[in-house]
Amino acid sequence: MQADVGSDLIKLAQQRNEDAFTELMQAQMQAMYKTARVILKNDEDVADAISETILICWEKMKQLKKPEFFKTWLIRILINECNNILRQRKRVHPVEEVEETAGAISEYENVEWVEMMNGLDEKYRLVMILYYVNGLNTTEIASMLHIPVSTVRTRLSRGRNQIALLYGAEKRK
């Protein structure tokens, strides 16, 4: 039943219905925030990536051929925008920046989750977020990241192992 509502909203949004598009974006906001936060680690850049993603989605909504792949399509656009920001950051700030520590907890941010994800190697972090936060399956992740499904499964397994090691070490302290 939920899928029908989403599909209907997507079709309305493709017909330039602003309310339907707004509802779609609000439903995906938490997943977009967590995904972008893990990649960018900076709330200002996250806001920029999400804003640009929403704009691109609005402009290209009619290009989405299969409504059932809306979330995958949206997250792929978001990841591309995050990568654009990272490329720009490297050109503008060649000096290594000190990572900000988690200060205030925002509505969408769970400090323990962010710390756990930041403890993972970069290549495992994105796959874990796409799988656990965005609910994408391994085939969708492989397609989105242009890597084999076996690589996605391996990264998920190794990411889980890293988390187990990190939390096992903390419990022993």
C-alpha cells in the first residue's frame, strides 16, 4: 500500500505538482542527510549537496522512467553532488582540514551513529549507509556505485567486522 502512495506521488511530481514533489523530498530528507553527512562530514556542505540534489531532481523528474527506482535515482544524484563538492574542496582547500567534532545534535543526527560510521574505512562507510540507512539492496548499490555485487557484499561484511572490532575494543576498556 505504501508503494502505491509513493508511486502516485512520483507520477504527480513528474507532472510538475509542487506539493507532491515537496512531500517526496521530505520523506527522503533523513536518508539524504545521513548519506551526505557520512560522505562530506560537514553540515554546510551537506546542506549544499541536498539543495542541489533537490533542484536537479525537480528539473529532471520527467527523465525518471521507472518510479520504483526513484530512491535509487535520488541517492545516486546526491552521491554525485557530494563527489562534486569533495572535488571542489580539494581544489579550493589543498591543505588538510581538521575534522569538526560533533557538537550540537541536529534533528537528523545521531552522534553515536556518526562516530561509528566515521570509524569505518571510507570504502565501507558509503556501502553501509546505502544498505542500512537507505534500505537499498546489494544489486542496487552495485549498480549505483558501478562495482560488482560481490564487492558490495564484501564491503558490507568487512564494514560489519570493523564495527564489531571497534565496539569490542571499547567494551574491553
